[in-house]
Amino acid sequence: MLDAADIAIEIVPMGGPCGAEIRGVDLSRPMSVATLAQVQKAWNDHLVIFFRGQDVTQEQQLAFAGRFGELGARKQAPDRLREKAEGVLQLDPKILLVSNIKMDGVPIGAFGDGDMWFHIDSGYSQRPYRYTFLYGVELPSSGGNTLFSNMYKAYDAVPERLKKHLAGKRALHIHEYKRTAQVDVDGDISDAPHWYHPVFITHPYTGKTALFVDRLMTARIEGVPKAESDEILAELYEIGERPEFIYAHDWQLGDFVMWDNLATIHARTDFPRGERRLMRRCTVEGEPVRE
């Protein structure tokens, strides 16, 4: 039975490999435990869920995200990369402004214009974020869509020969705050954020196995010769980016999108230069991933 604080939400699947809209929720208001449980189940089922027409402050966004776990801190870039990651309006350590807007010629946030390859948020760290929450504050007239790929389905599509060959192997994830280029890992990478994770991981909550590599930040399979590693990763990238595994989110103003960062990879499409785009991101911390 629902009490006075509960609501019966409507879940509308997008009809593809992942993604569902949740209707009947105002995220600016406190959510009951029962309603939160409905949202969590929908999230586990669909990996990416979104709410349209929301009007939430930064504080309300953080309060809602915090119901799902410990809020994540924005990763601090090393000194030589700091200007690519730190905007002048990123004043809360738990908020990242994804924006191309500048104030007096200086970026207010990070990862501004153009498209962005598929990636895992903070996959280059020891504890990749568990969840990501993104709110659309300002949008361009077209483009800037977010693509999500279901990495459970990607794992299922990996050929058995590769599953056997890669069992127990780890891959290097590294970040230099680029959007459409991999890091050269043949030289000294000591001052670039990086970590090794299993190629295949077991999701800590669903128990399902996911492919855990992405084109932007996964650079080398540990213990495998470079040429062979490059060939294998190219095959894994292609599997993870197959159209049949992807849900494309076409943003509307006031959209609030949240995704399972351990079971999906995501990318951004290009949008018109000179048009403003501002998204407000927060996260929930994760734990070291396991095979």
C-alpha cells in the first residue's frame, strides 16, 4: 500500500537495449523510500533512466543523488592538465559543469564543444563512479545528444575465443582530458591519471557480467604485446559500439538523466559551434571493480 508520501510512477521503456522514461515524479520534492525503490528497480532493469520537465537546483540535484550512495568528488586533474578540467564556476567539489560557455574568455566548466568518444566516467581511477546524474540547463538547437551502450549485451556478444583469452586479464584506463583521441601510453604516463581494471567485470548489484572497456580511455591490455592488444581492443570497441546496443538520448530542456556507470559506456554527438550548452553533473562513488 502507498502512503501519503508515495506516488505510483509510470515507467516507459524506450524499446531498445536500454533506457526508460519515468513519469509522475517531481525531483524538486522529497521522495519516499517506496518511490525511491521503484526508481532503483527501473534503473537496474533499464540502466539509463530519465525524467523530463524538471526544475531542480544544484542543492536538490545533490540531495536526490545522495539517496543512492556517497556523493562522488570531482576528480582533480594533475597540474599540467588542470586548465582542461577546471572551470571558473565549478565551485562545489561534487559538481562538474559540462559546458562550452566562457566568462570573460575563460571556460566556466569542462569538456566544452564538439563530440566525445565513448567512455566510462572516472574509469581511469581505482574506484570508478557507480552512478552518474546529468541535468540539462542550457541546450543547443540541435545535436549534443548522449549515446549509451548496454555493456551487458556487449559482453554477451564477445566471441567465446576472446572470453577465454581475456579471462583474468586487466586493461589500462588512462585520461588526459581529451574528447576524441587516445592517450599515447608508450612513453611516461606517471603524471596522467590511470588504473588497471578487469576487461570483464561482475556488477556488484546485479551480478551480471559487463564488458569494461571504452574507446576513449582504455589503451592497452596488460601482459599482451602491443600489436595484439591493439587488435583485440579494436574488436572490443566495435562490439561495445554496435548500433543495436545503443540508446540515443535526444535532450530536452529540463531533462534529468541518470545512468549505471558500471554497465554502460556513453558518448556525445557534435552540436553547432557558437551555441551554448550547459549540463550539471554529479555522481555516486563506487568501489574497485571485480571480475
